[in-house]
Amino acid sequence: MNQHLFNFFYKYFKNSKKWCGLNLLAVDGSTLKLFKYKNIEDHFGTMKPTNGSKVPMARISQMFDVLNKVTVDAIITPYQIGERELLCQHMLNLMPNDLLLLDRGYPAYWLFNLILSRGGNFCARISKQWKIVQNFINSGASETMITLNASYQSKKECLDIGLDVHPLRLRLIRVELDSGEIEVLITSLTDEKRYPKKIFKDLYHLRWPVEVDYLFMKERIQVGNFSGESALSVYQDFHSKIFTKNLIWVLASPTEEAVKQASEGNKHEQQLNMTQAISKSKDTLILLFERPIEMIASLIQQIHSVFMNATEPIRPGRKFKRKHKVNKREYHMNLKPCR
């Protein structure tokens, strides 16, 4: 259902947002702590922290449209499956008009080759451990074109997934962060006129919404708070919550301009408050699947009215320092869930 939903969205919603004509997608992974039931432990596996007993755990990954806030593809798997393997599964949903934003944990020749073979493009933050990156930094250049050849391991990976091995012409770009730290991006967007260097600092930071969405998933809709005691219930609950989240954003898309117009003259522009939107519209959402088709338009109008009254101010320029703190609470009072 999720696949049909976002295919419909991209095909018929003319107000869907793009970056330089491309769908801007970010891939990111995370983990979910599961309940301690034998069937769940046996299927998903466990993780043993440094101090403490084994904990049932699942690995999750999503390919997320950061401009339209739609999860294009979401996967939940046993814990031992790596993020790169999940990214390969995401590639089945990659379209020629897609640009993938990747974090440092992903870059590898075989992966770049796979993305390009699917007709997509990518921009990734790349580790300074790579020799070509070290040489680039030492050169003092702001950008350069490189030829990336496959390592022995990447050749093996390409062979395993049926990819031809050939040199890739890519582009390295130096980005200076506000902190003064230097980051290096590697991208398949080699047309310097169409994609000038100056746009890449802001481009890479557009991936931030995928991390915000994980916070929303875990705390607001409590994607890890499962309703059953079996592995099947974990899969069902996970995908149903992803679908609900997507459906809300797709239904809200036509109201975005109306929300902006309604907030003209206010100190801050308004945007949809997703937590309120789900809480206030969940009963009506169910009716979309139960009522005859003649009633759907009326139900959608009711939902739009709810969205117009479920907004919050946009406060531009706000920055929050990332906190690396482990909180042992399962769910948090300051991030209350949808009701």
C-alpha cells in the first residue's frame, strides 16, 4: 500500500517539491528495542550492551523524501543485517529522477556503481580515511573530478549483485561547516554549471529531516511500541505506522499553501503539527477505507479542516547541539505520543 501511495503522490501531486528537478531522498538506518518474547527474540536476535543483559533488537532503515516528508521505502529486519544490505534493498525503489543523500557509513565503489546502474544520483559525506580524500584535502582545491576504481572487495561485491566493474567519474567537493570543520562530499553530479559548488553545503544539510523523522517515529507514533508478542506483529505494526504517517503527509500536502496564507501577518509562518494532525484525524482516516467512494471527497475535506487547525510556528535559524546521552526510559514525557 505504501508503494502505491507514494507512486500516486509523485504522479498526480503537482505541488510535490524537488531540488533542481530531482526527488531529494536520504537513506538512514537505526535500531528498535523490542519486547522480550521468545518468538521475537528468536527471529530478530539480540544485542548485549557493555553493562546489562541481552536485549531483543531489530534494525530499521528508510529511504525518505526530505522535502515532501514521505517515507519512500521502509525496512525492518533482524538486528544482524547491516545497513548497507538494507540500502541494496532500497535500491529496488530508486527512480532515475532521484538524488540520494548518504552519510559517512555508506560510501563504497560498489554502492556508487549500484546507484548509478539504477539511473539515480548521489551525494555522500565521505571519510577522510580514503586516500583520494586525503590527497584532495592536501591539494587545497575546493573541488576536483576523480576517477574511482574498484577495490578487490568492491569487485567481489559487484560480482555478487551482477554489476559490471568500470571506473566511475565522480566529483569531490570541500565544504567548510559553520564550526570551521572541513567535510568532503563525493557526488555523481559532475555538471559544474548545472550544479555549482556553492549549492552543496546547503544540499547536504537538507538530509537532516530524515533524522528528525526517526525521532518522530520513535517518540510520537511509538513505532517500537508493538501490540503483539510475535515477529509477525512487529512487521505489521511497523509498516502500518509508516503507512499512516505517509498518508497524513500526502493528505496534508494540498493544504500547505492555505496554511501559509492563513498565517500571513503573524510573527512566524505556520506549518502542520504532525502529532496533532494524527491525533485529531485518526478516526476519520479509518473511514477512508470503510466508506463508499462517493463519500471520500467529503471525508478528505473534513481532514483538511482538521489540518488547518493543527499547526505550529516555524522558527527559522534555530540550531540544537546534538546530545550524545543514553536515556534508559522506554518512552519520554517531553515527547508525548499521538493519542
